[in-house]
Amino acid sequence: MPPRLEIRHLVVVLGDQLDRDSSAFEGFDPALDHAWMCEASEESTHVWCSKQRITIFLAAMRHFAAALRSEGLPLLYREMAPGSLAGALAETLAAHRVQRVVLTEPGDWRVQQSLLRAVGATPLEMREDRHFLCSRHEFAAHARGRKQLRMEYFYREMRRRHRVLMEGDQPVGGAWNYDADNREAFGPNGPGLLPVTPRFEPDDITQDVIELVETQFAAHPGSVAAFGWPVTRAQALQVLQSFIDERLEHFGRWQDAMWEGEPWLYHAHISAALNLKLLNPREVISAAEAAYRTGRAPLPAVEGFVRQVLGWREYVRGIYWQQMPDYAERNALQANESLPAWYWTGRTEMRCLADAIGQTLQHGYAHHIQRLMVTGLYALLLGVAPRQVHVWYLSVYVDAVEWVELPNTLGMSQFADGGLMASKPYAATGKYIERMGNHCRGCRYDPSQRIGEKACPFTTLYWDFLGRHDALLAKNPRMALQVKNLARLAPAERQAIADRASALRRGEIGAA
């Protein structure tokens, strides 16, 4: 039996807090303190996590633990402990004499509540997460007294506060937002020759994790055959530099574009590293701004990228902590359909969905338009219960941590919060997908048709969505025109739309 340790501070390091400069390590004394990390099996099973997601978390944790040991920091590390994180922590506290538990604020409400219970009578010091540029308290102050929360105003406030892309009190270039310049499609010839995205051959530590996942989580979705994500800070910095040097200048123009069989395109692929805390958003923003200041990337591309990191990422975290725990249960549209089974396999006749889900299962990744306007849009139009959609997104993506995934899914994608996050539902026909990519060329369905055997399911379901929610949508200034267009359809056509939509919900159409 291991000796009973005398520990002044037990510093808890969670799997998405792999930051040596985090607040939890402040004042760490190797002679008195111990770090504590744990691979709890429940973290991979409370939602049915994909193999890619399990692998990136465990591999990054083990590499971080190795780095702590190389510094000579005392570390208690539990590999694949059965049960919960909270249960493992309670066992550790029972086995040793710990004066105080110290941790940085967890990212997830569920984890925070369980750890608060686990420490029991042991004193707990929970420190602010300095990784973010807006603290929970600062966001609460921003939200206080506002009738509506909109990211654009928060983003401008953050730009001013942190002096990002500013000239005095004004935004560089005279405008806050260059979104109108960042919506191009590739055109009929596609993206052309794309820069190589850094992928990393698994080392011994990562290979051990892959073998564990293939054995212990064999029934979980996806594959780790192509695993190549950054799992160390050095690798994460390499991915960031590659993006700044090779893709940032084209990112803005084509950030919304899609192309079949091309998962990486001009995106940064750093969100997982950011959410694991292998990268700091300040260094990411600084690198992007420096690329603009030195003429290596145009302002629309840099502003569009900075808006995602400094604006949207900080904003959704603020929404999450302001609204939890009730936020997770919201369902403003009363959507109660089941998620189609092919979301877990990719076996569907709709080429855009087959492509997005296929690459998701292969790499644990899809870019934001594939998530919002392909997989998310279909679930919205079909009327899937938002909690099921949330569980799927949290399960399959390597960058999915609940504080960022839940508001993006329930709020922006599914409009389940009734407009807190987005001013209107992101509803569209298949024509949007046709405009932004090439999937429709080889698809059996026609995005211009809403009824008939060739009708695109997105288009059918869009008109059905308007019909099912016409009373609510007619009150929304940004949706009222679409509802008026619905009213122009003949009753027979509206019935045909409803009948085909019902067949789609029953799974009679679309599955391969």
C-alpha cells in the first residue's frame, strides 16, 4: 500500500487545463505540494465519445504529465480509473492528508459541481481561469441591464479593452466587421492546390493511448487510424505558425466554403489545442494581428479570424456560465424528433451530410459551416430534440468542451434558447449548400425542388419548418418575408411538403 502523503496543496489539473502557467500552479512548492491528474473512464462515457476525441484528451494529458515530471514536480496521476473524476478525487483525499485542494475554474458546469461535492470537508481554493480574456465576472457585468445580448457589441468592447486591431479609439480600416468580404465560394474549379495541414505521427505515448482506446473503447464511434492532432504545446505552436504563414491570408475569403473530400481547406485547426489550453488565445490573436501589421495577411481575413477567437469564443463562454444549468434543457421550438441513426455512421444518400459526418468520424473535425449549415441545419429542420444534437456534437469533435459546444449547438445551431444567442434561426434550403460547395453536383437530390422524388431533403424540410413555426417566425423581422413566401404556396403543395417531411422523419428517405 502506498505511503500516506502529507500534502499542503493538491493542485487538480483537469484534462482541458494543460497549461503550465495556469492560476492553479501559482505558488506551487515541489517540497510541499502535489499536482493531481486522472483519466476517469466516465469522462469518455457520460456521452458516447468518439475514438478521436478520447485519444486527443488522453494523449495530451499524458504528454503534459510527462512534462511536469521532467520539471521535477510531484504528480499523482491515475491512468484510466474506473468511474468518475469526482470519485477518484475523493479516494485520493481519503488516502492522503491534504490541507487544501487548489484548482482553476473548470470549464464544465457538471465537472465543477461534482468536484465541489468530492472535496467534502477539505478546504477548496478555486482560482480564476486566466486563459480567457474575459472573466466570468466581467461578462456578467457586460450582460447586466441589457435587454438583448449580441456578440457584435461584446466583440467591440473586447477590441477596445485589449487594444486589438485598433488605431486610437477606432478600428483599423474604419470598420469593425468585414464579414461581407468573407463569404465566397470556391467556384466550379474548386480550391486548387491547398497548403499541407500539419499532422503528427503518434509517438510512443500517443500510440499507447491509441491501443488503449482500440481495446477499451472499441465500440465507440469513429476511427483513430488517421489520428494526427497536436498533443503537446510544441506541436500546437507548429500548427499555429503553419496557419499564420500559409493559410491565414486566404482564410477570410473562403472560411464559409466547402468542397467534397477536402476537410482542412484554409482553416486554422487550432481550436482543440486552444480548448485543451496548449495554446493561449492572446498569443493566437497577437500572431494574427502581427501578420496584418507586417503585410502578410489582408485585414478582412485577420479581422474575421480575430472575431472568432476574441469575440465568439469568449462570448459563448460568457453565455454558458451566465445561463447554466438551466440552459442545457432549453427547447424553444419544442423539437422532439430522434437524431437519425446515420449521424453515427455517415451512411446517408445526401452527399453533403455523408461527407461532413464521414470526415467527422475519421478525424473528429468539421469546420464551422459544415457544423452549422449541414449537420446542424438538417437537425434543426428535421426537429431533432436539441439535447440529442448537443450530445452528438459533444461526443464526436476533438475540440468539444461543453462550455463552447453547448451554446453553439443549442443556441446558434438549434435556436433552442429562443434567440438569446442568435437573432433568428439559421434555416436555409439546399440552395445554400449548393452555392457554398460542390456536393450537390453528384447528389441524387435537387436543391431547387421541395416536393417530388428528387426534392432535396433540406429544401423540403425548410418549407416544412416555416409551416410548423409560422406563428413564431412571423414575429421575427428577419424571418417574416420567408413566412409570407410560404403563404403564397397552394394548399396542395403545402400538404405535399408536410407529407414528404413526415416520411423523412420516419427515415423512409435519405438513409443509404
